[in-house]
Amino acid sequence: MSESLLFLTGKLAEKSLHQVLASMEPAPFKYRITQIGVSVAALMTPELIARRLPNVGDANKIIVPGLCCGDLTMLEDKYGVPVARGPIDLKDLPEYFGHGGKLPDLSHYDVNIFAEIVDAPQLAIEDILARAQHFRAQGANVIDLGCLPNTPFPHLAESIKTLKEAGFKVSVDSLNADDLLLAGKCGADYLLSLTENSLWIAKEVDAIPILIPARPGSLPSLYRAIEGMLKIGKPFLADAILDPIPFGFTESIVRYQKLRRRYPEIQIMMGVGNITELTDADTTGINAILFGIITELKINAVLATSVSPHAINAVAEADLARRMMFASREENRLPRDFSAGLLGLHDRRPFTYSAEEIAEFSAQIKDPSFRIQVSKEGLHIYNRDGLFSDVDPFKLYPYLQVEADGSHAFYLGVELARAQIAWQLKKRYTQDEELEWGVNTLKSNQEGKTAHREASMKEKKQKS
């Protein structure tokens, strides 16, 4: 059965929705548009839809506006078909459906993330567990306990036990053979890192070793360790070690390429912290490039750290990057239009409406509530009294006439400030929505969005 979609919209967006869906012709699905009698699509609620939509006809799925608040399950129960929110901006519908009329699938990956707690010996067990839970929420598959040189870790065994009881896979990273032996005997799943000189540890415990060169940059040493493990016949991973910029970064990438070419079937790990932590640049872009390389070389695991304040969400970025790059490789297309989560400062399509289109919207407004939009020409604010445009919010203030209403003036000030930042940085702006800074604010933004949106919508209704 082919997919037949019912798009619900409001009066102001109906024309644009028709145009956007027509631009997708030949449409990869059948569709019908129903305008349910509200001016602004964002004012739509499940309860209102249930009152105004008698039936869905032959549709087998309903798409409601992205800003529609509330629990959609009541609509699914009433109409007997799935109900989904579309994108916040309807002009993103082509990207929302992706190529071939399907939503981008980011549920798959083939790279495991080891998230290192670098100062584990200095943390109490409950703090280690809390850090592990944080990393797991960000996408980590394995929690790595980093041992510190010349620093005792008396609660290593208890830390491993606690993490294992909580359902974590655990690795232990140490240069001390006694630490690694203890970790293996206490149930650690992986040991970082063994060399050709310490392969004997792998014979003593069941934990899977990660092999590194005995001397920095020595592929022959790593090859000998690999051959030794192949003779032992146990699983392992090999890490050629990623060096920081400008201390051999490019050459270390070449080492990984040589390692994969020589051993096409083995499991390989890459530690990315030497680049994300030791480079003063936004880690979103760094992770995107590194995982592009990782995906092409079919590297199987990464060791990620989140220590420096600028790398605080490096594990979450790594999780999204591995999914994006996997989908890109599997679908044999460029890593674009899968997700905006790694776009921090800028957006690919910041201005979805032109000044002319915004002028058309403003001409339809019959109420006193202000709408704010951004085009490449600047900021636009309008209501029934007119349309005012500039690049400087201070120059717009005299036209707003809100001196007697402090709360409304505050609200407009906040929104115009966001709009100006979006215009300056070439980011997407949507009224009543926090600016998106990629994966770094995605989850935190969601927590406050609904309350903020409902409060602003309540105010708009009162002003109408």
C-alpha cells in the first residue's frame, strides 16, 4: 500500500505548504492538505484537531505542524493512523522526508564509542557511576576508567563491579600491568593498552586487549603485537595512535590507512581526544571530519574524552557523527541533509523566506500580535498596524508602541535579540524557539521549549 499523507495546517501557512509540496513533484507519496481554521499553525493542539477534523479519509498517516504542542497519541487513538510532527519550518519538508520520500534513518552505526573517565582514581565510586550514566546518555557503548600515572586507584575493583552491576561494559586504561591484571580478573571487558611486550597479560584474563605500538609511531611494533594476538587466537583491537596537530597528525592518519590495508579484517580503534581536546576549534566540525575518515577506513571503535570545556559534548557529537557518516556511506551520498546536529554556528539554509514573501504574510495579518521573521535582508516585525524592517532592533523599537506593557516589551526584546544573532551568524530563526546550536543544545533546548512556547502563545491569544 502506497503512503497517503494528510497534512494539517493553518490559514497563513496554507499557500506556502501547497507550494512546497508541489515543488516536490513528482511527490514520492500521495497527499492531501486540510486547513483546520486557525490562523497560526503553531496554535494547533491535539484537542483542537480532534474537534475540527471529522475523519482522515484514505490517509494512512497524519503530519501536523512541527510547533503543534501536546500528546499526539490521542489523535492516533481517534483516527487509527500514525501521527507525526513535521519540521518546525514547513520549507524544510523536502529535507524532512529525505531522498526517496523517506525520513533519514540515523538508527544504525558500526563504530563503538569508548568514553573515558580520565580522572577515575580521584573520583568516588558514586561520582564514577554518575559520569558513566552521563556518557551513556550521550551515546557511549563502553565506559573507560582512565588510570593516572603514579596515582593509586584503591577502589578500581569496586568501581568495575559497580559499573558492571549497572549494566555497563567497562574498559580500563593503564600503563601498569598490575592494574590491567586486576581489572581483567574483576570483569573488565577491555584493557587499554597492551604492546608486543605485554601480550602475556592477554593470556591471563578474558578481557579483550587494545594493542598499541611499543614505541610511538612504530607500525612494525604494532604489527608484531597483532601477529602475536592472532597466534593466541583471542579477539583484540589495534590502535595506531592519533597524534595531535602539529606533532604528526597527518602521518598518524596515514598509519591507520596502512594498518587497515594490511589487516582488512581486524578490529581497529582510534583515540580522537588528541584532536578534539588539544585543538582550539569547535569539536562538532572536528568530529565530523574524523568520523568521515573513520567511516571510510571502517574503523570499529573510538576512544573519546570530554575534559576541556570546549569539548564538553564531544561524546554526544561522536554519537551523531558515527550515525551520519554510516548513513552517508551506506546510501552512497554526501553527508548532507541527514541532521543539523553538527551545525553549531551556522545553518545551511538560514533564511527560508524572502523579504517579499514576508511582506505577503504581513498583509494577511488582522490582529495586534507581533510576528518576527528573518530574511537575508534583515529583521522583520509585523502586525495589523504594519511591517517594519531593519538590521538593528533598536531602530525597530519606536514602531512597537509597547512602553506601557513591560512584559510584552521584554518578550519582544528577547525575540529581536535572538533574531539579530541569527541574522548576523546566518542561522535559522523561529519565533518563540531558542536558537539551535547543534547537538550541544538540542536536548537542553527541548526541556524548556514547550513551557516557553505555551506561555508565549497564551500571551498572543490575550493580545488578539
